[in-house]
Amino acid sequence: MKLQISNCKKAAVQDGMIGLFFEDINYAADGGLYAEMIENRSFSFVDCYGDVGDYYTKPAWGYGWNATKECGEGRMEYVTGSPISRVNPWYLRFTAQDAGQGFWNKAYDGIYLEKGKTYTVRFYARAAQYPEGDITVQVTKDGRICAQAEVSCIHAPEKTWQKWNLYEAVLEAGETIRNGRFTISLTKPGTVEFDLISMMPDDAVAGVFRKDLFDLLKGLHPGFLRFPGGCIIEGNTLENRYRWKESVGDIKDRRTNFNRWAVHLTSEENGWHTQYSHYNQTLGIGFYEYFLLCELIGAKPLPVLNVGLACQFQSYELVEMDEPEFQEFLQDAVDLIEFANGPADSTWGSVRAKMGHPEPFGLTMVGIGNEQWQTEKIDFFGRYQAFEKAIHAKYPEIKLIGSAGPDITSEHYDKAWEFYKKEVPARDNFCYAVDEHYYVKPDWFYAHTDFYDEYPRDVKVFSGEYASHPISGMNLPQANTLGGAL
């Protein structure tokens, strides 16, 4: 290989042309950018199974939680009956036979503490049968107490209803540790119910984003942020799709959803069940937080919407365009723009304002579908036209991003460009840019440095997803080569 480096600049790159794509894959949101340190905080996780056209889940309300054994083992029950939210109705009913018994959380491979930093723990608790005693919150490592706080429990008079109460404690790290254990215990025997147990570092940006990762994203100076992902927008099933309306409002009222990547690499050999089977989405980073993130890092928001299709690679499920249910997808698109840009007294603008942002977010672009393509059974072009008509009837200024399908080498790609080029002359706002995805070998990139030189400029190209794969397959660290990086 001959490498020639020059300081001679060629064509100028406009500001805003390079940006970020964010998807909750590889624990990028829960367990990653989202600063929440507790896993399955609302006792709502499910265990995921299945393959194309046949996905299902089993309850795993207690995933990530275990009883401590240092003072004997208390009883852990996952129940419902008086939930803090009907959206996530399950909660933990813990009974301690002796003082000091408690339970701990696996916390995305353990708790990380940095010496001198503080962390806020919040949880709902109900003293069901706990007439006296308090609650201890700890982070330990190999039996050492690294951070601890005592929480005074609210005890209602006997023969009255024991209410849910929100508790808060601040933990200060006495040392830096990895793989620590988060523990809650009772100081007396009794039964207490718990829900929405949270632990957040106090330096989390906006109380949401892990500071180190946020700083890295901001340091890239992105022009845009495409969210909330690719395939998770569609879901393995339509029930599993990303519904933006379920991702806004109070976090206790955001319905936990299993992640589309929880069934990644399932096969008959592994019983359609893998190490990722408990990968769930708390939606702690929802559409409000995505818009907020864009504002904080100086990027234009580019949300992508489901067009009534589950993942075309992983499912056969869809809503036909002539079915009444299809109107829900169109309405979600129009309502999203109102949520982002509408006045504070509008229906969805008021939701945004109540969450703390009365001013509009300034949304200018929306993606129609993730990685869709036209088939004999799926009229994606018709779906795009329906979304374009519904959105531009109320918001003609919104720029729409279309889909060219899953690659740039097949007839799907050629047909997509034919469709957009045919429609644009009649309505110049019909399609602002076409979203192209390509996962190819390094040689393809080397051979196609002039790929876009002869493209017409009336419809822009949006390279939404691309990667260099020296080796075919997934989860292959050995594929991270210098050749691929170049």
C-alpha cells in the first residue's frame, strides 16, 4: 500500500454534513449513554426467544436481582396489585425474617464508583408489614462497604393504608471500584415493597446522560443526530416496535419494551435463546431526551419513524395501508412534529413543556422508514407517499428523508432512486434526501471513491448507516482492522 498525505484541501465540506447515528444496540442506551446504573429497575424485564416470524417472551420480573445471604436469605416475590404505575405493574415484595437481610442488583456487570463522587439513589417503597425499622442502601466490593446511606422509612399508623413513598439517598464513594454490588436491606424484620429503584451519578448531564460519553459525542461537533435507531424502530414484531409516545412523560409511566437485538444470533442449536435474551429497553432515554441531547451537543434532530412494518429482515408482520390501524402510524408522525415544534398550549407541545422545555426544539427533518424496500407484498413507495401527504398537509416545511433499502448494489436500490427522481420534479419538497445503507468490504470503498461524483444534486444523499467489514459476520473483534478503519 502506498500512502500519500497532502495539506492541499479540495472541495470544502459544508458545516453540518457529518453527524451521528444512535441506536440502542450493544447496550448503547441502557447500560451506556443513559446514566442509570440499575438494571431492571422497575421489575418489568422479559426473557426473549424466537426467530423470523415467531418471536415470544417470558416474564423475567426478577432478572438482575438476588437476595443477599450474609444475614440469612429473605423472601423475594414479584407481585402486582397496587402498582405505582399500571404501565409497569410488577414490583418487588421483600420479606426479611431477620434484621440486615436484603437484596442486590447485577447492575450491568456491576457498579462503578469513582472516589469522592456522589450518586443519588431514588426508589419507591411501601411499608406493607413493617411497623418499625429503616432501610439501608450500600455499594460493596468483596465485602467492603464503599458507599452507604440510611433511609428513614415512613410508617403509617396501624390499620391504615400503607402508601407508596418516594425515597432519596446520596451515596459518596469512599474509593474507586469496578464490579461493585448495589444492595438494599432492612434494619428490622418485616415486609416492604419496592419499585423503580434508580441510582444515578450526580454528574450526569441534564440528569440523564453519562458525562464521559456525552463529552465524547459533543466533542465530535456533529451536524445532526439520527435516532432512535435502525431496526429497533421497526421491531421484530409490531408490538415490539418503538412507539415514541410511550417514551415521553414520567419515567415510571414509560412501558418497558424488549429490545429487538435481544434475539440476535438465535438459532435452533441454541434453542432460539442467547446471551442477549434479557436485553430490554427502559426508555429512560426517550424522544424528549433525544431532542434534548441534540440541543446540548449542537446537532439537528433527525428522528426516524415506523411506516407500519416490522423489520423486513426479521419479520413478516405488517399493517396493510387500507386497515384503520395504519392511520395510527400517520398520526404519530404528525403528532411528533407537534411535540417537537408545537406551542406549549398545543396537545403534544404541552407534554414537552410539562417535561421542562416550553420552547420548541426546532425539528426540520424526519426519516420515513428505516431500511425499507419495495417488494411484491410491501408497497413501501405507497407508504412513503401516504406519510409525505399527511406530514406536508400540515407541515410543508419539514424535510423528509426517504429510504433506499438495505444496500447500494441490488435492484431495490435502483428502484428506490427511480421512484424519488420521478416524483421530485412535480413537488420539490417530496423528498429532501435518500437514506443509503452499505455494509461492505474495504475493497469496495477503495474502488468507489468516486461513487457520488456523477449523482444528480436535486435529491441529496444521506449516508445513514455504513461500515467496512473485512470479515463477514457479527460480534467479531478481529474484524476491527486498520484496513477497515482506513
